Amino acid sequence: MIRTGRSGLYPELAPALIERSARDDEHLRLLRELRLHSAMIVPLLGRERTLGALTFVHAESSRRYSEED
């Protein structure tokens, strides 16, 4: 998202995506323990540059991000 400057919506975080995101076994264990379910990544734009991104995550609830969010 930072490279493209576009938002990303993940209504369902697949286990494979979480596994690919982990840096090592301990990191994967912690990510699984958080029980992440849904995410939305929004770039921070300024003067036609991407400065960073905000990541919003739902965990341990049935709430899911959608296009409306």
C-alpha cells in the first residue's frame, strides 16, 4: 500500500497471509495469538507522495471491514 499509494481492504485475513507476514516462528505465534480477522490499510498522502500508512485491524470479534469503511 505504501508503494502504490492505494488503500487495501482485507475483509477476511487468510491464515496463509498471516503466515507470509510473520518474520519468524515467534512472530507467527504472536500474530496467531492476536486472532486477527480483518484489516484495512490506508496510505497517508502529502504533496503527491506516500508518507506512510495507517493499519486498522479487527481481532477477537466478529466485526469485519467492508467497502463502506
